[in-house]
Amino acid sequence: MPFQITKNTIFIFTITLFLSCGDVSIPKPYGYFRVDLPKHSYRFIDTLNLPYRFDMPKNAYLIERKTEGENYWIDLYYPQLNASIYCSYMQIDNNLIEMLEDSRKIVYKHSIRADGIGEKVFENKQNNVHGILYDLKGNTASSIQFLLTDSTKHFFRGALYFNNVPNKDSIAPMSEYIREDVIRIMESFEWKK
């Protein structure tokens, strides 16, 4: 039986044609600007009157922070990434446990917004440097924090902050990039005797 064109066939074809021509709105996810991150390169800082030294990223500026009653505080400022690692130094005076606990409390204040907090123990016996690297996941104000000590005299603490509203998706590549710098700082860190 040959195919016959009927009024029903024309009607179905016409309806199908009209329905298939409509635009369907599909929501698009938010996009973020691409940031071209430079290759990691470092310089050893030992020119300042600081009781410590380490390999500093070349694309960051070292800014001495003058805080009343506190000496040797610095910031590592990344202008291209709009971020800073705020670093503080304190001498231990039979209060290492309190300093460690205060640092831990500062990190865990972010647990309200954090999806998780990872702790990685660090030790360089040759330079007598011991510490902890904290990775904070989620929309936290600080995604990386760390502390270093020799357990008897020196205590150094650092925290990464971006100068904008935290959004884990938009800052993730930059945070991971700076995390590599933090690890290099920890690995190259030395106390001046």
C-alpha cells in the first residue's frame, strides 16, 4: 500500500514543524576570567634584619608590617593575584603550647564556612624547623594557613587571604598556585641563630 498524504498527515507534520522551531532556554553556568599564572621562581631573602630566612616567590612583594609591640611581621603581596600571605613572628617564652593552640583556634574559626580542614605535619630536622600546613576547603576567608617553630625560641605563622569575597570556584587555581609557594617557603625556611 503506497503512502498517502492525508489531512491528518499534513496536520501532524505542520504541528511538529512549529514545535521544533522554538528556542529552548538552557541556563549557562557562571564563568570566571582566566588568570595566566607565571612559572614558579624564587629568590632567597636574607637581606632584611629578620630572625628567619626563606625562598620567596619572585612575583610577590615583601612588605614589612609595623605592628606595635610586634617585630619581624611581614606580608607577601601578590599584586597580579590580589592576594597576600600575612606572616607573623613571635619569640617563645615558655608559651609554645598556648601559641600552638591559638593558631589552631584561628584556623578552626573557619570551620563554620569550611567544607573540610586538612592538616599536614612538616619537619626539617636539619634546619630545626617543624610545622603544620592547614588546607581549608570551601568558601573560607583563608584557604591556606601554616605555622613553623623550632619548639624553643621561634614561632612563625602565615595565612593566605585574597582581597575579595571568597568563592572557592573562582580562586581555586590561584589558591593552588600559592599553595606551592607556601610549601617552598616551608621547605626552605631557616632560623638565624
